[in-house]
Amino acid sequence: MFVVSISLLIIASILWAKFGLNLGVDFRGGSVAEIQFTAQQPDIDAVRTALSKTDFKDASVSLAGSDSVVIRGPQLSQAQHEALVSVLTTKFKDAKPQETRFDSVGPAIGDELKSRSAWAIILVLLAVSAYIALVFRAMGRVLNPWAMSVATLVALAHDVLLPIGLFAALGHWYGVEINAVFVAAILTIMGYSISDTVVVFDRVRENILRGMKASFHEIVHVSIMQTLARSIATNITTLLSLIAIYFFGGVTIKYFALALIVGIFSGAYSSIFVATPILVWMVKERAR
């Protein structure tokens, strides 16, 4: 299973390095307007053509559901925003367009959000390392408690890199943008991954402290089997909800749900096939 995990990580890292992440307005600055056509389905090509003959020719236009379009472009002033709405209202008056959302973010705010997002992830990793080492300090006679922190962090890196690689590919080929919601998804994935891993590690600790007569890798195997039904049930019910959100929740949270689907599935996988095997390997190396 290490071969499978390493292969997936290599693919995700190559996609990320080659394509990068298609940062949205939240991070690079700019404006986003969502226009709903209440009378008829919008013709996206007609919207693009109408904007190409105005000062908004550099804006990108994409569908949002069956009756709306999302227009992304450079940061607009109040006058430019009103002119944009006026162009669409005049050109498509029979379709009765209505603006349902408008967001404008300056470059400085976007840079600050990137910095805050990076710090949020770093602080979570540090807090997780300290928490795991503290909670499992009773395992000191068998292994170094920090070994569990290392195994947990490797599993977290696995679970975070996979959705990042996926979204790098989606951003390159389908124009999917990364915004602050994606950061929230990554932090949520980390929480789920840690939860699954801690459940397995806690059962390992209980079995050792109860005096189970077996080798360490056998104790780990028994612990995984004892927690497997719980992990499967928890993750399947969560994934069913996320799949429903992905298909029926609307374009605003569609890719948030997709990131969580990939990350939570990966988290359930990594707690069994990444974190615990690394722990067993580290114990064997310590014994040797």
C-alpha cells in the first residue's frame, strides 16, 4: 500500500508543480458578479459577445446552474459595476437579468488572506503534533510518543496533497478556481483525517495498556479490525451527505463538497494504510 500511496502523492505533486493552483478572486484580487436570468436560460456565448464589445472584454464568464452566469474580472469601481449591470440589463432585458451576488477584493486583501491561510494550516499541524504526543505519552515504554505525531503528519500530508493535485488539474483543464472556501475544506479534511487516525491509535494504546500478549504489529492489526466498522460507517454516512451536496447543492459549494469527498475518502484510507503502517515500521526500526 505504500507503493499506491507514494504513486498518488507523486502524481498529485507533479500536477501541482506543473499547473499550480488557479487562484480565485479571494487570493489574487478582483471582482465577481453573479447574474440570474429569471425569464429564460442564459446563452453564455451571447453574454461573452456582449461583454467583449465593452470595457469588460477581459472578464471571464461561466455558467452557474441553469439560470445564472458568473462574471469574473479585474477589480471594479462602483461606476464600473453599475455600467456592467446596465449593459446586461439593456442587452438581455427580455431575459430579466438580476444581480444576485457581487464581491470585490483588493490585491492587498488577497495577499493577506493567502498569508492567513498558510498560517492557519501551519498552526494546525503544530497543534496536532503537540496534542498527539501529549495524549499518547503513556506509550513511552513501547515507542516514542512523537512517533505517532510523525505518522499522523505524514497521513495529513497525504490527505491534503491529493485534493490539491486534483484541483490543480481541474484549474488547468476546466478553469476551477481556488478560494477561501477551499482552505476551509482543507482544514476540515485535516480534522477528519486526524479523527480517524486518533481512533486507531487510541485503540492501539488501550490494547497495549491492557496487557495484550502479542507483537506490536499484531496488536496494531487487531486494533484496526476493532475500529474498522466504526470508520467505515462514519465515513460512508459523511460521504453520502457530501455527494448529495455535490449534485444538488448548487455551484457555490459544489467544489467545496468535491474537495471534502476526496479528502475524507483519503483520510479513511490513510488512517489504515499510511499512518499505522508507518508507526509499525518506526517501532521495528527502534527495536532493531
